[in-house]
Amino acid sequence: MDKIEGEIIAIVAGILKVNQSDLQLESSGDSIHQWDSLAHASIISAVEEYFDIKFDVMDIIQMRTIDDIINTVKKVS
């Protein structure tokens, strides 16, 4: 696990109030019942703030899994 991956997993776990060990790269709103549209918006906002970046609307729409978020952060940073 690289640094960005670990940081994003920690952010997602904190917002969803789950253990980091319960999350995988494939985790999404389809696999975690706490991950609803409001939680998704909170995750995106927290990631933007943490990394001091701003996602494009199309990027936000395409981010479904933790892996999607990680890859988008790496692309934008």
C-alpha cells in the first residue's frame, strides 16, 4: 500500500465510520451500506481538502470505488 492509498483509505474509513481493514480497493457504495450519496459527497470533499486539489465534475461522476478515487488523486496531483 502506498502513501496516497493509505491516506484515502483512512479518510473513507473515517467518514463511513468503519475499520480500515474492512475496506478494499474495490469497496464502493454497492458494497458498503454506509456509503450513500451524502457519504460520497463527504468523501470527495474531504479528499479534495486533504490533498488541496479540486476534482472535475466528470472525475467525480466516474469515481465509484476507492481505487477510482486513488487513481483520480494521482492523476490530478
